Amino acid sequence: MKYDFETLIVRKNEGASKWRLMENFDKDFSDDIVPLSVADMEFKTAPEIVQGLKDYIDCSILGYTRGTDTYYKAVCSWMKRKHNWEISKEWIVAFSGVVPTLYAIVKALTNPGDGVIIMTPVYYPFYSAVEAEQRKILRNELKLHGDHYEIDFQDLEEKARMDSTKLLFLCNPHNPVGRVWTKEELERLGRICIDNNVLVVSDEIHFDLIMPGYKHTVFAAISEEFQDNSITCTAPSKTFNLAGLQVSNIIISNEKVRQLVEKKRENDGYDELNILGYKACEVAYTQCDSWLDTLINTLETNRQFVVNYITNNIPRIKVINLEGTYLQWLDFRELGMKPKELEEFMRREAQLFLDEGYIFGKEGEGFERINIACPTKVLEDALIRLYDAIKRLAK
């Protein structure tokens, strides 16, 4: 089947989160200004999912629903086929999203004053999930070497040794810096955590979105020891752009830990998902391999376009190597702007709505995150606007 990754669907006035944010800033932008911020795609939904949901609605009653055997089988099969990880149905704890899962984990497994390690700059809900419950953020700052980031293992070990440290939030692939951590890096991190009785919460929501030449390693799949000292957060939402259907599969092999998380989920008042979320996940994991292959090729085309265009036309901006996710991290520090000044320049002068680096922590100041999951023409128009704005800046 031929898939359409070129047609732009304008989502103005439809409640789309990133479009709404842009509209709140200025309602007068033309339809060809597309926000490239929040991590969902500007591509048509996989036709197999669209048809599967239509067929399901035609013959279903949309009442209270729990996961079916076919849903659990699809999740288990995907983990085995795509990630060489054999899991049991009983390990799957369904949540409406990874973000509410992080909040629930912090509340279920830590006490006020306990420490949680996060590897910064990082996805901003990591901060709020810790701080909202009066836990302590322990920043393990990633180190930028050339065009990629590395883990500061010495600092990581020092923080893991602290008696109050209970959790480490791992982001793999890392959002926003685009690293796909190697097996060797994960083994070193995992050993530090086991030796210091620190549980790893591994957010792997982007684990299907790996650029050619790189390989994702599921942290828990490295060994049974790592598996039982971790919680793995997965979902079809990034892979297949299903965030609006609110379905995430949280995988916990450790029965004691799983029971604590399940109890917290139920105490918060919910224990089942959107009925269409279950079905969309099942269809995605059983029928959409070819669509995903085409998506990866499209993202690689867009990644190469960004690298080539910026390198050749805007050398003051440095492109950080993108190994995984569809979120390209860009270094604007040579422009010498303060964070809010850079944000104003991007929106007013370049008419670009990206995610500002500072929202990922102080280590992200002077950076921008651009979502490349859009038709290539949209990306080209955006970079031309950026080029023109920086050219005017130089005058």
C-alpha cells in the first residue's frame, strides 16, 4: 500500500494542543504556518487504524471496557517481534498516558523528601511529577560532546549513593537530545542503580522511532535482574500518533512494585482505558508494520534535510545528532540571545512555534526543539523563514 506522508491537514480550530497554543499567541497566522512543537505528528493517521476503528464502531457498544485477550496478545507480540523482549500479559498495567503514570509511580513508591534522579535537559513532566509530590529532584546533567550528549556516570553514581535516592527516571530514546542509549551505557547505569537500591523508571515511549544505523535496547530486556528493578513505560501513541486516544502500556515484572502502582492507580479513581484506545493499539500492533517502515523513511528524509539545510545555510545554528525520536535538538547559543529573547525572535521574526529549550531545564537554555514529523514541504518552509529571519538579524 502507498501511504500519504505529504498532505498537510490544517488543524486550526479543532482543539489540537499545539495549534491552540499558537492560536493563543496570534490568531492571524496563515494556514501555512504550522506549529512544530508538541510531540505529535502532522501526518495522516495510518489507514489501517482508521478503517479498524470504523469497523469496530459499526459493530460495538461503546460502554465500559477492559483490555481483551487480543489486545494483550498484540502488546506482547509487539514487544517480542520489535524489541526481542518476551513479556507476560500479567505484567501490563494500562494507563491513560505515560505522564500520569510518572505521577502515580512517584506517589506509590516514594515519600516526601525522597530523591529522584533525572538526566537533564529532559522532558519537562519529569520535573513536575517529582516536584508536585514534594520529592527532591537530583539533576544528573548530560554532557554535550560535539554533536551528541553523554551520561556523566561519576555524578550519576554519587547521586545514586545518597540514602534518600529512590528512583531514576530514564528517557530512552532521550527527549529532547535525541540519544539512543547503547546497551553498554544502559548496563553501566543499571548496575549503578542495582548496587544502590535505586529503581529505574524507563520512559521508552519513542522506542519504535529509531533512525537508520541505530538500535534501541529495552532497558528491562538486558537481564532478568534489570527487568525486576525497573518499570518500563511504553505506548503506541508516539509511534502511530494516537495520543488523543490515551492508551499506554506500563510493563512491570516485579509483582510487589506492580501491586503498589496498580493500587495507586485505582485509588486515584480509574482502572480502565478509552474503549477506542484499546482497539487502536491492537490494530496498530498487528496491522501497521508497513506504515511504520514508511514513517521511519520519511523521518530520515526530514532529518537529513534539516542537517543539510542548516549546515549549508545557517551555520550559526548547530544540529545535534538525532538518533531516535522525531524531535530535533538545535543549538542557537551562538546567536547570543537570552531564553525569552530567543523565544520572541522565533515567534515574531521567524514565525516558528517550536519548543523552547528552557522548558527542558536550565541546561536547555539557548536551544530549540523542532518536531520533524511533518510533510517535508512544511519543514522546508519553516527553515526558509528561519534563514530569512537570521539574515535580517545580521543587517
